[in-house]
Amino acid sequence: MSDCSGRTGQELSRALEKIGFRVLRRRDEYLYLRHPDGRSTTVPTRDGERIGPGLLALILRDCELWRRQLAELL
């Protein structure tokens, strides 16, 4: 699923907002997002920096999403 890998934090946060996640706060270069059902995660948003596969897996686990679902949102 290479559609998900190599994405920036900004791209990932926009995709999560499409399914109901809202930015709780922004601190330094991190966004804290929460869904109305209680799921939450933190996404780094450094300019132009790509999210690695390990961190992407953690974010997907926090959001209870599959890579396939994320690829459809991107």
C-alpha cells in the first residue's frame, strides 16, 4: 500500500478531518486530533517532512483505521 507511505503530516491531518477528527490544539509542530467517539492521535506537521512507516502505523492504530481506508481518503 504505497499510497499511504511518504505522506506529510498536513496531508494526513486533512484526511483524518474528512472522517470527523477535529484539531483539539496545535503545539509547536504537532496537531492533537480527536474524534467525537473518543479516538485521538497526535500528528507531527513539520514543513515538508514525511511520516515514516512506523509512526504511520501508530497513528492508524490510534484512529482505528486500516491503510486501505486511509488510502481512499488521500
